[in-house]
Amino acid sequence: MFNKIIILISIALLLFGCNATGPKFTQLESLDTNKTNVYIYRPWAMLDGAAAPTIQVDGKDRFELSNGGYEVITLSPGTHKLTVKKGAFMSNWRAEEMNIEYKFEANRNYFVRLSAELQDAGVYGNVISVSGSYGFGLIKESFAKNELKEVNKN
């Protein structure tokens, strides 16, 4: 019993220690002329909560996305490939690489959501089993703005 309590406390500390800690989202940033802003965000979730996968743009690492975090990237108009891959050394992000390739237009905001949704969890003797689903995709602005209110800058 004591071992289970220590495991639960350790997991809780890991989850809360890896959340985004910057300021809360308040409003959209102004657009640069002939550029596009892409808001990449990750609502807080229990599944892989301590992980921070790497976000790439056109094959180059840009940042690690914390649980409950967001980043805004400014891009030139045109087709760009956004990728989520496992984080740096010792990352525990379990999802396979996910990609979006999209033609972004100038003077527009886009919203990309990374999700990790817990589907099942259980303890079988000394084994903890957790499963879930992952998603990475473009989201409508009206939906994204509501979720962005709940996340912090990375």
C-alpha cells in the first residue's frame, strides 16, 4: 500500500512539474504584413502529461510543447510541414510522429491542436496500464479561442 502511495505522489509531481508556466493566453497577436500566425497549442491532459514533444517546422526543431502550453509561430505564406515528434533525451511522449502539410495564406491566423486523450487506465498487481489516443490537426478559430483561454505560453 505504501508503495502505491509513493508512486501516485511521484506521478503527480511529474505531471505538475512539466506544465507550461508562462502567462495565460489573453488575445491574438497582431499579424505582420504578408505573414501568417500559427498558434500551436496543447490542452492540459493526464495522458503523457509530463512529456514535452518537439514541434518541427519544415524539418527543423522549433520548440518543445509542454502540457497545457502554446506557442505562436510566424510563417511566410506557402506550404509548410508541421511535425510532432518524440521530445529530447528521456522524453516519455509515446505517440508516433504526426504531420500536417498545409498551404498557409498571408494575413491569417491558423490554429493547430495537439491532443493526448486518456481512454483507459488500470492497475494489475504491480503493473500500471494506460492507453489513449493522440491527435494533431487544424482547428476552427472559434473552437480554438475557447481552448486557448485555458493554456499558458510555453
